[in-house]
Amino acid sequence: MANYVMVLDYKNCINCKACEIACKEENGVLLGADKHRIWVGSNNPKGEWPKLDIASAAFLPSQCQQCENAPCQDVCPTNATYYDKNGVVQVDSDKCILCSYCMVACPYDARYVDDRTTTVDKCTFCSDTRLARGEVTTACQNTCPTKVRTFGDIDDPDSEVSELLRTREHFSLKSNLGTKPKLFYLT
Amino acid sequence: MDVGISRRRFLKGSAALTVLGGGTIGLTPLLGNEEGDHEAAAVMTKTSTKEAKLVPTLCEMCVNKCAAIARVEDGVVVKLDPNPLFPKSKNMLCPRGNAGIQALYDPDRLKRPMIRTGEKGKGEFKEVSWEEAYDAILNGTDKFPGMAKILDEEEDNRSSFLFCAGEGMAEHTFKMFYEAFGSANWLNHASICLQTVASAYGVTMGAYPQADLENAEYVIMAGANRAEAIVTPDTMDIFKRTKGRGAKLICVDPRFTNTAAKADKWLGIKPGTDLAFVLALTYVTLDEELYNKEYVTNNFNDFDLYKEHILSSGYTPKWAAKITGLKESDIYEIAREFAAHAPRAIYYPGRRSTFSKNDFQLRRAMAIFQALSGGIDTKGGLVFGSKLPLGEHKGVVPMYYQARERAVNKNKQNDGYDHCVVVSGGGSWIAWRNRFLENVMPYKVRGAFIYKHNPMLNMPNTAKTAEMFKKMELVVAIDTMPSDTVMYADVVLPECTYLERTDPVFSFGGVEPAIAQRNKVIEPMYDTKPVNEILHGLTKKISKPLFEITKKHDMFLQDEITASESDLDENSTMTLAELSKQKEETMYADEFDLTKVFEHSQEEVNEHMVAEKHGEEAAKQIKEHGIFYPNMEKYYKQLGENKFQYYPENKKSYSVNGGVPKTPTKKIECNLANLASKGVDPMPTWRDEYNFKVPNGKFKLLTGRHAQFTQTGTSNNIALHDLIHTNYIWINEKVAKEQGIAFGDKVEVSSATGKTIIRAYPTEKIAPDTVFFVHGFGEESEKLTTAYKNGGCDNAVIEDNIEPVYGAAAMHETNVEIRKV
């Protein structure tokens, strides 16, 4: 039993997309831009050459927010989407009927159709692969060249994520929606 | 703060950046139809909870050689993870490192030896056995002559064969073959890579240093793009600390790169004018006496001369502002801030191709500017680092009296050579090729061995390279992929990929030195072999017959192996003929047996090389863990999820020489007087011809890198294609609008050299008189399913301008026209 969260020092991100490939290889996510559990958002800098706005050109790594109050779970008519014992939002592919309510409900656009399992799939914090093998972190965290992510149990006060969140200012995405995301972005 | 990037917006945004299929311009042929997608899906892996074999190895998806651990389930490599033990790569694998699995399981791989059956360059081959391939190399076929015929006709001039290789751990193995063969014509990637930067730092401070970006407080990164052209550990060290988090990063680049996006300040300089920028920084440093006087007094040669030169030449920020397009005040500010942070301030040396003809002078000026701050061989500055020793792997280097020296011509006007002043070990590829085509070689070169190298696409003027290979009578290519260059081969020898072989063990110098080894993860697939086994087989075939040719043409050898009466002692029962035969056999075995170089497996050689210097335990450790350095088990600690200790702080090699330069004089060389007689400026000097000029209606073409591909080596990798499907030409938005060019439109890019077709990416990230696209696309080999005719080929357009000192290819000296098609 744990309460897994991810803390992102997102200013480290250089948009190299190592996390995207690591995730696909680890979890067998099919190729294709519309099939991904993890992504890096990017904006072109505002302004005109050569007066370009560096601050507007940030890279924004993201993935399923593993909401404590997940809208995708709320709307699922077959209870295919559920919370596991570690607080990770999971999908039971046997129950999923591809109704795609969850895709519409998710404010973070984190769900996608996996053609191999015919499931509306999502990031699982590598639960059935790495964590199931007893490893302590996710593929995206592990591979990242600039070490954007820290993964861990927020219920453990001695964990690195707990320490980071106690000491560094942070925010979460669309927190006004009351979804209580478990991805925290450090400022 | 707006950080909510939705999937839909992401797709739209990415399309604008990279076109991830879908959306904006519709599915490209590459992304293809559903069928194509399913094919792609078949090669994606997934890990499981099954028992797995974990093998420590080293990545070969680019030059960095980061440490990886391969996870093998049921004999299949399902995942590559970073190996945390390596201080150079500090527990990371970039996207290419992760995509290494697709290099292994690429269905287009070279699978069996092949010999040419059709017209040269058409890619018509038949698959043969290894023995048949070796025989074709020695004896030829009805399509091409063999090595024996060529060498006999050239009277055993071993230099009638060219040897060329790309960068890699086994380049060493191939080079041993070149040395044993006895040619003097060795060309490698240096002259299309970092020749001028490495050499200019070498002659100025005695070494091509590393940068301690982990501890620097102020970094000028000009013409280097570490967010996209990833170098370990530099990329990992710097971007965790920019944006007010410990290091101020100044990015100077004619493009707004990802490095610019992560910098604290970005200056969009005019291409090719960095030298003026550095000279002006130097001017301020000298004029305002911001330099480290003690360091300069102790460690400089000709400082006063250089100071006088810079000040009297009037290299003021005002002067430089006109040339570079930068603001005078920015130049002042950067010079002063740099000095204030010294010695924890770095003008980053970079690691890239030569862009401008003045690159040697630029690098010299950068090295001297850095040295003025005293930030040499010191924490937070440029560092020499230390390197762990390795035992030797001895080769065979026979004396061939008939072998001629390297095919270069002395220059009649000065002390240098035609095309360049200095001929380095790696030679000048582009000048060599042009001399070959112009028939001005001192002798005939008729054959070429190519290892892991793609000259067709890696050097300016593709058309000329094709002509060279067509003229070359016997071309042997050793590679893993059917590249454009392989299409011009007469004999193709398929190497296995890096995950199927153990490569020569390597010592990585630096602040935290270590020895690392690429261990074989799985047995070679198909009928492929590692290069040392390929060369073992080949030398078994050719060694004796080639010795016969030497014997025929080499009078000195004949003398040495012919017995005379005086050789016979009284009690000998041998005849003269028998004694001669014995002498010949001994001579062959001792000096001409080329097979000896490759008789031991790579594993055996590595074990010996490590054990000789560090003991048996070390050899065992490197096999088991991939990494070794003394006291590793005591020093190495994982301090947090993202934090590792490799060496305790007081054991790190920040300073190994007390700050003293490594030149023979132990001084920073400001003035290289010996170069003056060869027509090279002895001190960095700005010349009018360096000014940025583009005729109306044309654009300066820039090329470069990004994080998802490595040159042409990864062009067929399907997982990387999933990230970036093709390359795009950056055109300033306003210019594109004027010309009616929209995102995704096809444009033709042309120069005096040639043309290429590529899709457009209008952006404000580039100046109106400049265009850019990434290198490594536009392959013409039909055997590369994914890469074939995908995107634009820069070297089809880039003119073959030669940098005058080392003969490097100057990649950013071409003006192009663009036209919507």
C-alpha cells in the first residue's frame, strides 16, 4: 500500500522525448502520435525575430494526473476504471467497452485507445511492469536525461517526493476542477 | 500559468513543430496507411514480470556511449534502461538510446554478405556466403576486379586502397586492419566533424578540454545546442541549473533552438560571425583589465603581443555589433559578467562540425578568451580531467617498401599542402575526394574499404561522392544498414548491431574517469558478425596471397628471405632452397601474418587489457557491471532518485595540472608564429571576407542536429520516426508569407551543388535571410523502407567549401534559393 505521486521539476525539460519512447517500450504502447501515455507540450516563442520571448517557449512534460477524484472514473459505466491499492487510476481491459466517456471526461486529455487491447488505456505509473517486478520507479522517471521527475509515496514522510513538496513551491494542473491531481509541478 | 496542454492541443502544437502525422497536413506517406501502422506495431516491445536476463552494455545510437542495461526476455531484447553506474551518463538514456531496440530488430538490416550483380550504385546484389564474399574481395568477379589484381598491377603500393571509418568503439579494430594492410590513406569523420575545434584547442592550450558544467556559474554556449545535440554529461549537468537555478546560460545562435528556450539570455547572431563576438569580448576583458593577471603572467606566451593586436585592431563591441548584429551593450555585459564569475565561467568549446572557413581562428580566440579568465583545469571551468590506463592490444604493422605515403600534394606557394595547411591523422575527406575526382593524386587509388560510415550523405556535395565511388574499382562496405553508401559497394559485409557484439573496452577520461565496456546482449542475428570476426575471416583469406604479391614486388623483402651460402652453417643439413623457405615462413609468421591481429575474441582482448592494469577482479567487474573504476564499490552511492555519487568531492579530477596548460611550452599560445609562413593568421584576426553576406533573393543555409536522430545512422529507426517523421526547412514567417509558402508545403532548395525537396516550417525562430534544416534525412537507398526519400538531404545542396587550415568541410558557407513546388 502506497500513495504514489510524481513531482516534476519541469523547467529541466529539454523536450528530447526520451520519456515518450521509454514509456512505449516498457508498456507496449503502439506507435503513433495519437497513442501515447506521456507527452511533452511545447509552445513556439512569442514575438518576432530577433525579439523572441524565451519565457513563452517552455516545455511542459505531462501524462495522466492520477487524480484522487478522477472524472474518468466517475463517468465509467462499467467500472472498468478504478483506483488500485496504491491510489493509481487503472483500467480493467475486460470491462472496458470503448464507450470513450472517459476520454471526454478527462480534463487532461490523458486517455487514448489502445488497439492491441481494445481498451481506453492510460498511464499506470508502470504498475504492471516495473512496479510489479519490485522496481521502485517508472520508466519515464528513470530514463530522463535532465531528471525532470521524482516518483514516490506521498504517505511516507521520509520519501523524496514528500520532502520536495515540503520544501519547494509547486502547483498542479487545473486544480480548480477539484480533481486533486497527483502530479505536482515545481516552480 | 498556462501549462495545461491537452492531447488535442498537443497534437496541434506538435504538428506545428514537428508534424506528428495526423492533423495539419494529413497523413504523410511515411505514416502511411493502417497497414503500415500495424507493421510498425509489430516491432514495439513490452516488458513483463517474467524472469529476465539483464546485460550491461553501452549505447551506440550516437557518439556518447552512455551506459545501458538491456532486459532480455525469452531471448528478445524488450527494454533498454540506463545503467546508473557510469559517471559519464549518470543514469540516463535519451530517446535514441531507448530506440536502440529498433536498430536491432529493423527488418531492413543487412542480413547476409552480398556481392554486386548490377550497375554500380543501383543496389543490385546477390546474397552469398562469407567465403564467397571474401573470395570476391580477393579475386573479383566479372563485375569488378579483386584486391590481388589491383595490388599486383600497382606493384604492391598498399596505398592504392583507401580506408575510411565513422566514429565508434570498433573503429579501432578496423584501423588495426588498415595498419596491417599498410595503406597510408586513412580518412575518418574528423574533417566532417570536430577537427578544427579539437585541433585549435589542442594547439592553444594543449588539449581539447571538457567543461565542468556541473559547477560553472556562467556559461556562454555559442554555436552549440546541448538541448538537442545531446552530449553526456554536459546536457544533464547544465539544464538542471539554468533559469536562475545556479548557472546563467547565454545562448548565442542564429536560430532559436531548444537550448535558447532553456537559456537565460539568447542572442541571434549572424551566421559565421562568432569570431567577431569573441574578439570583442576579449577586447573588453583586456581594455578594462578584467583578466586574471596572475594566471596570465604565469601561463601565457605572447600575451603582450596579443593584447596589442586586439586593442590596436579596434575589436570593440561597437565594431562587433555591426558585424554580428548583436547589441553593443550585450557584449559589454557578457564580458563583464563572465569575468565576475571567473574562474567558474565557461565559454563552451562545443563539439560540432566546422561551420565557417574561419572556424580554426574562432576556436583559438575562444580558447584564449577562456584562458584570460584563469578558468582552465579548475572546478567550474574548462577541465582536462584524468583518464584510467588500459593495457595494450598489439597489432601487426608490416613494412611494405612499395607503399607510398598519403595521397596529398605539397603546395608550391607555402609550406603546407594543396587544399589545407596541416594534414591530420584523419585527413581531409572532402579534399581527398576532390583530388581523386580531379585526377591529381600522386598515384592511383583504386579500392576502398568503408566501415560504419556513410560518405554519400555525410559530406558536402553528394553528387561528387557518388562519382568517386563509381570510379573506385573495388568498394567493400562493412555496415549494419543498407545505407546510400552501401548501395555503391561491390562487396557488402554485414556487421551485427551493437547489441549483438562486445566492442573494444574503452577508458573515458574526465572529472570522474571510468572504464566501460559494450557487452554482447544477444547472439548475432541472421548471418552477421562483429567487425573483428569479419576481419579475422577476411585476413585468413587474403593474408597469404597478399604476401605473395609483396614478395613479387618488394626487392628488400626478396633480399631478406633469400638465403645465401654464408647463411648455411657447417652442420646444416638444409639446402639453400630449404633455408630460404624457412626464412620466408618465419618472416611471414613474424611480420606479415595479418590474421594475428584478430585471432583473439574481443572478450579475451578486453579481459587482458583491463586485467593488465587493474587486475583480474576489475576485468570480472567490467563484464558483470559494464563499468569499472578504482574504489567504485566504496565510492559509488545512490543518494536519491536522481542523485548519484561516483567519486567523493575530494577525489574528483577538477584540477590535474595545477591550471597549467598542456602545450609543450606549458603556456597558452597566443601567437603561432610557425603558421604565418603557411599563410595562416598566427593570432585570431577578423578578415573582411568573413562578413555575413547573402545576395538578394537567397538564403544562408544552416544545418544541425536534434535530439531524436543521429545523422543518417538512425534514419530508418521506426520508433524515432514516431517522434519526428521528417525534417522541415525553417523559413522566416514573413518571408514565407511573401512567397506564399505555408506550413507543410513542399519547397525545392537549390545551390550551385544541387537541389533537394523538403517541407516548409515557417517560423520566427530564424532570421529572414537564413534557412535551416536538420541533417540526416533524404536517403536515396530504396532498401531503407522508412528513410527512403524521406525529407531533404542537406549535403545534396551544401557546397564543398574547404576550411583552409585542416581541410575540414565548412558546412555553413552555402547560399541557397528556395522555390515552392
